[in-house]
Amino acid sequence: MPLDAPLPTDAELAILRVLWAHGPSTVREVQDHLDTDQGYTTVLKHLQLMLDKGLVTRDESGRAHVYAPAVQEADTQRRLVDDLLDRAFGGSARQLVMRALSTEDVSRDELDQIRDLLAQIDDDDHDDA
């Protein structure tokens, strides 16, 4: 995602999720995959705005325009987390993680994955020392 591109709104993020999951799609295909009752013209308007913002690209070579994400899912998630971290937690990753773990039902498998990630980060820090 270009550094100067705006963060997607909730509606734009829902559309990006469709495009990340299903690949380049027409307006109708995006509309069919959305979990909302948005009309065709509403989805089209969102995609046009997203094109202007640099969040999607549009292939006009066929009869129906095909939209594709111009931003990577991981990059978008990272920017959204950074924004949340700054705005809600004053930059404290510890507070963010503690709040996330205290408000959600975390499965044993998820906790094991979190422990593995922390161990990997700890190992990487010791390798750099």
C-alpha cells in the first residue's frame, strides 16, 4: 500500500476482503460475495472511490470492468494495527495484546501459536545480540 494512501473505511475493507479472497472481480461478483445488502450502484460507487484512493485497480479491457486490490492484505492489516496502536493504546503493543487477549475467547491452539511466535521473536532478538 502506498504510504500516502488513506486507510480503507469499513465498507472499503469489506470489499478488499472479497477481492483478496476471490481475486479480480466485477462489481456484480463483489456484490454477490459481500455479507451486506448493498445495491449494485453502492458497490460500484465504493469501487470508484477506492480506485481514486489507489486501493484498487480497474481493468477496462473487457465488457465488464474488473477490479483488483492494489494493496496487499498483510500491508493493510499492518497499517490498520499501527493506526489502532497509536490512537487507542498510545503506541503500547503490550496494552494492545493484553486487551485483545482479555476480551476474546482465545482457544488453546491460538494460545500455543502466540507462545510459539513469542518464542521465535525472543530467539530472533538473541540471535541479533
